[in-house]
Amino acid sequence: MNTNDSRQFDLHPVDQRRLATLCGQFDENLKMIEKRLEVKVGRRGHHFRVEGATENVAAAVEVVRHLYRETEATHDISPDTVHLYIRETGLERLPDDVPYDEGSVTVIKTPKLTAKPRGRNQQKYVHNIRTHDINFGIGPAGTGKTWLAVACAVEALKDEQVKRILLVRPAVEAGEKLGFLPGDLAQKVDPYLRPLYDALYEMLGFDQVTRLIEKSVIEIAPLAFMRGRTLNNSFIILDESQNTTREQMKMFLTRIGFGSTAVITGDTTQVDLPRGQDSGLIHAAGVLSKVAGIGFTRFEAKDVVRHPLVQRIVEAYDSFDDGSGAKR
């Protein structure tokens, strides 16, 4: 059984350029080591301190030393390189192993508001987002799936855990063939992304959101525009994912790069795809349910946080579809 340990060490030769390369921008390389090996890494100049379980501390020290040797020949340590050295230790703990404490109180801090998830499922949802790279939030309207995902994205951007936020939604009604619509790309997909915009305005303010969009720190795009891209150091939200096809969902999930978090939200009872097309969300929930490192949170009618009538409407539809004489 592992015990808590602490190790201090110095890196030589002392070279500020190499130390900066080792740590990465905003210490992103050290943060990856902390998260993946479940240790705490402190640094002052060339002096390092690592705390955690004994085996993990030893592994983290070796990773840092290996990476520092790499800086002799390169001016850039990529997330891929850090990832490979961590994997070589054999001690990386998958996010699925992280326990969820039902009694914990989760708070999400954004510039304009502080959010506290309500109920067990919302608490678990936020916990999964913080501890998994890919997360699914599945359930009826009004359960906070999208709003909480945006709050976590804003918090991650504020805390410099990611460099940008990407908002994605399938434009089913236009068949994702948006060329015939007037305006630029943002104007074409605005109607489909309005719930995401509303949440961003609430948490950052209109002016700040506008500035971040202009700087491409916040990016909006229809799902079709994700093909061929690899998304590193990003917080990506795919909303209304029940309206993706199998191929689109697979394409989106394989865009996820190093240092990124993806949240896929949807309501499997509200599929608007043409008749005969399977929902990519429903398919993915079956295919990926037991894949380590992917989080699933399933919301129910009791989790609805809108007008009380919304909860009753959801429950009524569920009862009607579940066998009280009606067909789906």
C-alpha cells in the first residue's frame, strides 16, 4: 500500500530557458504530471518538490528529470512528449478510479457568478468533467447539462487550464449545409448556439464574450466544420448531440487532443434526425459505456431545475412512453 511521501531535488545545469521549456506555458507540463500521476509539484527556480504516494512521487521525479534532459536539444516540450513519459512509468491512474464523494460540496467560480450544482447527479456531473477528459451528460431538458458544462469551461479558461473554449452544435434543421443562409459563419450558426451564448453572457458578460470571440479564444462552429481538426488545450462542448449521426459522433470524438476536455450533452428522447438515421449519441452511449477514462452522467426528471411544470411534463412523457398503452 502506498504511503504519502515528499521529495526535493535540483535540476542541473541551471538554465532558465530550459526550465521554462520544461514547465511549459502557464506550467501546463507540470500540471499534466500532477493530474495524471496524482502528485503535487512545487517549483522555485531550479529547486523542485514533489508530494504524493511514494511510487507516484518517484515516477514524477523521473518524468521531470527525463523531460529536463529533453530540453537540451529542443525549445519545445509538447503535451505528446509529456504524455509518453508519463505512460512509460506505468503508474498513471485512469480518471475512472477517482472516487466520488457524495458528501462533498462542489462550487464553480466564474467571473460573473459562483455556481453550486444541485443534487447528486449535477454534483457527479461536475466531478466527472473535472476528472475525465471526455464526458457525456445525457438527460431531459432543464437538468443543467449545458449550463454546467459552460460554467466548467469558463472556470477552466479563467484558471488557465485551457487556452480556448470551442462550442459545437449540429445544425440539423439546415442539414449542416449552411452556405445558402445569409451572413458569415457565426451568423449562420447563431440560432443553433443561442443557449450556449446565453450561458456565456451570464458568466462572463456581453463585452468580454465579444472580445474573446474576436480573439478566437472562444470559437463557435457547426459540427461539420470539425472534420480534419485536432483540438489541443481546449474545452470543447458538443451540445444537442442526440442530433449527430454515428459517423459525426465518431469524427468529433477522434478530434480530441492533448490537454483538452470534451463534454457531450444531449437528450435521447429529442432526436430530430431524418427517419431511418441512428443517433450518434445513443450509439456512443452503448459503444463507450465501459471504456476507461470516459465519464457518463445520466439525468432524470427529478434533476430538472426549471419551472416545476417542466419536471411534471418530462415525467408525464416518460410514463406515456414506458408502456401505458402508447407507442414511442
